[in-house]
Amino acid sequence: MSYPEEAFLRAALDRYFPPLGQCQICGVPGLDARHRVLDAICDRIRAGEDLFDVACDYNTDVPAVLVVLACAAIDAAKGTWQ
């Protein structure tokens, strides 16, 4: 399945949360360290926390949180969500 908006969303994700390099905690080859922040944002939203509160806690804005959720939804639909 193809998602034409994916390239736009990935570019926005890079702008809001720049790549940090290889994750030194989980050690999965090619997995950027920012996945820990992105996973935490998704977990908090799934738990029912407010978008604004989550954005404030990560020193960003609501559109950034929405981009994270959109990218996670695409990954889940493609079966690549970790």
C-alpha cells in the first residue's frame, strides 16, 4: 500500500525531531535514537493524555505531536511499527 503523504510527513518529522543517530540503548541497526521520544509521545496519547500537555512536556507544539501520530499510523498500517 502506498501513502503519498508519507514523504511530506517524514520531512516534517525530521524538522520537528531531527535524527539523533543510532540508538545506543536498544541497538537495533538503523534505528534512530529519536524513536524513544516518538514512542513515548505515542504511548502518552494512547493513554489518553491531552495533545497540548504532551507537546509542552516535549518542548514542542501540537502540530509536531500530530506529525508523530500520523507517521506512527502509517508505520502501523505498513506493519513496520516497532
